[in-house]
Amino acid sequence: MKFPEFLGSFEGLLDASPRERLDESSRIVVVSDLHLGNGGTRDDLAHNRGLVQESLETFYMRRGWTLVLNGDIEDLSKFGYERIRPAWAELFALFEDFHEQGRLRKILGNHDAGLELRRDYPWPLLPSLLLEWRDKEIFLFHGHQASGFHVKYDRIQDFFVHWFARPLGIRNRSVTRDSRKRYKTERKIYRAARLRGVVAIAGHTHRPLFESLSKWDSLRWSIERLIEDYAVAEPWLRPDIRELIGLYRDELERMKRKERRRELSQGLYDGGSLLIPCYFNSGTAIGRHGYTAIEIEGGSIALVHWAGEGARDYVVRESAERETLEGTPYTRYVIRKDRLERIFDRIELLGGRQEAR
């Protein structure tokens, strides 16, 4: 799908979205890509079962948050809904608790789009959601709409994966596994959000992004900032700064080996010299070392990482805030946080809606 075609569908989806108004008291958590299965070894979320259940129930449900499930919650490309529901009965009961209190929003993705065909699905299904904050807009959608294949062939894709690809051992080359496809998808969403002058929050690519920055870019910028600090730091502070630089450098090397491709830089999003903070991504709940989410609270937006005792060192050291749930091994790390007012000011001043006109 060429960008002009996607931009038209993006704007059409945005304009047709149901709208909700935010204020300083609003608490919204956005989680995507749970990929719920049958609870067995092929279930992508099985290893994070306790973490997701406990954090959603103890932290978000009991503290009055609204839960936005931003697509690919049930993995219908691998399992039938009749097998998924009983395997995750406790989690679905929690979703129902959110729903009964008017605090559940369920947005469709490419892996759970087939739920539209079911008459027995218990909760409303949305293609997208638009949050109004003052006179600004925060647009939530899954993100698969940036791929022409997913838009046109969702049902065929599920059928092929379920009945042919997996039984024959054909490797999945989806956007989450192919870095080139992932970058193209992210670039389209970034460009569309920038032209429309909105904040877009997506999932789909499984890569958390904050203010249009990937973890790769964020770590690189942190290293540059630490090097500047090191030059003027007191001698007694230098060992700690040196240690942190080494930690971030090692994480970058690990990511480079894992990806085996050129990582994302701001130049892949557009040719401008300034990166506009208009694109956020909640990542995924199926990560090996925990899961990520986007939070909106008190006029601020944050990228958080939930993990058990195996949290990576850079997450622990990079986090600005952390809270361990009492009586559990689970900790919430705030990786990045900023005021919505500041973000929208930067979008406007650096070339958002005004540039589009």
C-alpha cells in the first residue's frame, strides 16, 4: 500500500472513530498484542500469564484505570475462539469486571478481526478510538491498517496460517519478525500522524515506541547525554556514569546481534532534521522479559515496562519510577514520561498540523 492510499484510510478511520474526552482525572492504560491461545506450549502469552493477570487486576482494575485492548488480543490465526476462552477464563473474567464498570475498550487487530463474525462475543468491538484532550486528539488503532495485505486479506491470512503454514513448518514472515516490513509500517503511521497533527498510539509491530523513538534510538541518545555529563562530572560521579554507558552500549550490541539488520533511526521516518513526537506504540505483552504498555494519567503519557525478577539491567537503571506490587515478584517500571501539553506543543511548533496545510 502506497502512503497516499494509507493516508486516506487513516484519516477516514480517524474521522469515523468514536470519541471520548479526557481530563486531568482520566486514567487510561493501553495494552496490545496479547495473542491469547489455548494455554499450551504454542500459546505466546503462557509464560507471562501471572504477570499480566496480576498487574491488570491489582494495579489497573483496583486503582480505577480504563483498559484499552488495542488489537490482537485473541490469536484466531492459530486457535479457535472456543479453545481460547476456557484457557484464559480468569483473564476474561477480569475483562468482564472492567466492562461492567464501564472501563473496557476493545479495538480489533488483524489476528482477532474474525471476532466481528461472532454473535456471542460479550463486548463491543471498535475499529479505533479517538481521545480528545483539550482541543487535541489522541488516535488509538491497532496499526495493521498500514499494510495493504492485512487490510485486504485478513480472513485469508488467518486461514492460511492456521491450516497450512504452521502444520507445514513455514516460517512466519509477519511484520513483527521482518524488520524491513516493521519500519515501513511504522514510517507510514508516523507520517500520517504528523500530517494530521495528532498523537497516534498503535500496536501491531510489537516494538514499543515513545515520542516516535525506538529503544535503539533512546539508548543512543542516552549514551550521548551521559558522555556530555561525564565530561563535566565530579570525579566521584564518573565511575557510575562509566558503568551506565557500558550497560547501554552492551544492550545496543545485543539488539544489533538479535536484529541482524540496520536498526531504526530517525532518518527512516522522514528526511527532516527533527523527529516529531507524534507516534507511540504500546509494544506487546508476549515479551520474554515482561510486557510494555502506554499509560495516560493526569495530563501525562508514559511508556511502562512490567517485569518479574528477570528484568533486564538497563530497564532497572533507565526507569524514572518503579513500584513493586506487594506480595508479588512483579514490578512496574516507568521508562519514559512526558506531559501531553509539552508533546502537542512540540508537534505544532516543529511541523505538525500547520505543515500539513
